[in-house]
Amino acid sequence: MLESDVDGLMQSVKLNAGQAGQQLPDDATLRHQILERLIMDQIVLQMGQKMGVKISEDQLDQAIANIAKQNNMTLDQMRSRLAYEGINYNTYRNQIRKEMLISEVRNNEVRRRITVLPQEVEALAKQIGDQNDASTELNLSHILIPLPENPTSDEVAAAQEQANSIVEQARNGANFGKLAITYSADQQALKGGQMGWGRIQELPGIFAQALSTAEERGYRRSDSFRRWFPHSESQRPARWYPEYLRYRGSRPSHSAETVADHERRPGSG
């Protein structure tokens, strides 16, 4: 891994944070998170190479077109904006391709491990239908505190304690995005943990179960393979891949503690 890779990503994170008005931790903490991210990305990409996972040019073009659309830009406007910010378009394409590859590898790995019972799907569908308007949307961000494959009771307790500490900091007014960048082991950590807007019936089961009765703003806690602590914050929509969202909400073979940030908005029709 090159020092220029770390410096380049650090510059990009700072640029994006500045545009979004997002607070950042100190440079040492940010640099540590970036190193962790780059190492994990490299491991996942190596797995993808062994699995033969590929992203076609058409898939990449469509993803970039969607990003431009979500930002109310044409492709030409987007390219001009990237150039203005000093970002080479081909470099940007390669970064998006890498993100899509990582997402697909994670999806494949999780799908291989998970079995969802039909009655679970039916029960959740009924619960969501009873408690929410079909057009309700949630803007999600979260913090992931990882646990090993077979955690000890002490490791679980330590993760719970850290999650509770983060929740308390958020309740006391700490910036959620800064907390995510500082503490989260999730792929979205450097984006402030943002996952973006999605209708509640489209969310993975663990998200939906925890948030189906959540108030417009506030905390919600639910025990499952993961534990969610929703907290409301920014109204700024974030780009997210449905495939990645499904991955994050699926139930892998290991446990984790998470802190989640949500905002609810009613549907437009």
C-alpha cells in the first residue's frame, strides 16, 4: 500500500466532508480509519478476484449516471464538477468500480451464509404493513463495532459498553458523522456512516424490525444478531447502493454491535 494512496483518500475525505459540512476527527484518528479502510478493501478485492467477480462497463456507466442524477446533474456537469475539484474522471470511475466490486463480493459472501425462513419474511411484511405507510422513507446512517467470529462474553460486553458510550455521546449532542468516522468499522465510516434514503419496506429485516415503530426523531433499540440504536440527524440525502444496503442488513455468521442514525420522512403520495 502506497503512502500516496493514504494521502489521496485523506484529501478526498476532507474535501467531501467540507462540502457536506461534516465534522472530522483529528488527523491521526482519520488516518487510522483510512488505513483500516484501505487494508480491508484490498482483502475484499483479492477475494473478488479469486471469485471471478467483475463489473461490466455498462454496469459502471449506469451507476455513475445514477449518481449524477441523484445529485441533479448531467454526466457532463458531473465531469466538469470533478475536474473543478481536481479529480480525474478515470480515477473516479475506477473508484466507483472498486466500490461496486467490494459491494458485490460482500453480497455474495453473505448470501452464501444466510438462510431466511419464509415465516420470517411473512411476519416482517405484516408488521411493516400494520405499522407504516407504504411510502414512508428513512434516512439511515450507522456505526459498526465489530466482534470476532466466536466472541467471548467479555468481548460482547466490551462492544456493548462502547456502543452505549457512543449513543450517550450522540444524545449529548455529538456529531453523528464524526462519531462514525472515529469509531465505525463499516465500509461507510469515512462518509459519516451514511447509507441514505430508502422506503422502510425495502430495508433489510433487522433494520425494519428496529425502525418500524420508531418516531420521527429519537432512539430505538432492538435485540437481534445486531443491535441498533437509531438517532436522528442530517436531512442531507446520501448516495447508497441497494446491494450494499441489503448486505449491511443481512445476518452474517458473526455478531456485531451497531449504533444507527435515522430520520423519518412521510411519502409524497
